Amino acid sequence: MPWDLLPLLPLGILAGLLSGLLGIGGGLIFSPLLLALGLSPHQALATSTLAILPTTMAGSWAHLRSGLVPPRSVLAIAAGAIAGSLVFSHAGSVLQGWQLLSLQALMYGVLALVTSPRRSDEAHAEQRLPLAGLSAVGLVAGWASGLLGVGGGLVMVPLMVQGLGIRVYQAIRLSTLAVCASAATASVTFLGDGRGHLAMGLLLGGTAALASQWSASRLQSVSESKLVWLLRLLCMILAVDAGRRALQLVLS
């Protein structure tokens, strides 16, 4: 029952704080939590996406109100995220639970290895926001959300920072908006095929949304190097956790 989740709502607050601060959807907290509550991998990943939607909507609103996000860039990355979600939102149902978790572990492990802070001279370089590149990054977000039930922020931020040369702050803002778009698209599919638990998703996501809006409004006060190393640490932790869960499923 949804009310059984009330003692776990502090984790929803943690997910919201990380979402607003790092441009992620909160799935890194939601998915392990829902698995621990006894949901199957498919149910947990789908319900996680439902919880990601209100979480990122709150963060997106805070970033849009700041006036620091160019509308054309938002449209480019959101269009890619929606397209990727539409293509891959049905793909996860044909994979076994251990395969989904193994893909998560692989994705997080690669990101932990390649993510690194930018040099100080690069961090202050003039910003370029290539629309085609942002659309491609959005496609990655859609893949992560539709196939693996995670928002894709941990993928997009490193891609934008190291691949497109975008500053961390702007990458986080754009990531939050793209995750929101991809989660909204994937949620429709998950609700339609009955994989997601709507009440659980809204309860956790609603709690996280309050924290997300608060932390998103304070993004600029945290140094870029701290943000990047926090992203890297989260990737390492999640790679180990997803790999452990996948191995347990294989051996059981």
C-alpha cells in the first residue's frame, strides 16, 4: 500500500535534493528503494520513472524561472529525449530483470571512469550550445528512461560537459528539462501496459519535488568541481549496487 512508504519519504527528499542539484531524475534513489520494497525489476524501473516526472517538473520550473536557459536549446534536447523515449519505452519489457540491471551497472561504470572535472581555462571558455548535439544527448536520455527506467541525467551531464563543452551549471539545467520530457513520455507507456505503480510513484515523486525545487534554485552556489566529483561518486556507487542486484537475480 502507498501509505507503507511514509517512513521512507526521507529518501524521496534526498532524491529531490540530488535531482535539483545535479540534473538527475532521482531514479538512482527510487529504483533501489522500490526493489528493496519487493517490486520486480520491471515494476521498480517503471514506477521509478513515474516518480521522476513530478521531481523533475519542480526542478525544471525553478531553472526556467531563472531565465538562464535558452528556449531553443531546451526544445532541442527535449525533442531528442521525447523521441528516444518513444522508441525505447517498449524495449525494456522484452529483457529479463538481470539484464536490465546489468545494463544499468555497465552504464554507470563507464560514466564513473570517463567523468572528470574540466580544466579551469575550459570552465571559463565561451559557451556554445550546438542544437544538433543537444538533440543527440536528448536521445540518450530517452534511451535511459525508456529502456532502463532511469532519468538519464547521469548520462547527459557528462556528455554535455565533456562532449559538447558546456559548463556544468548549464548542463545540469538542460539535463533536468530533458529528463522531465523523457520521463513524461515513458510514463504514458508504463501506465498503459500496467508496469508502473501510480500511487507509489506520485507519493515518492511529490515529496521529492519539494526538495528538488529548493536545491535547483541554489545550484549556482556550489562549485563546478564539487558537482562533477559528486556525479562521479554516485556513478561508482550505483554501478556496484546494480551489478550486485543483477548477480543476485542470476544466482537465484
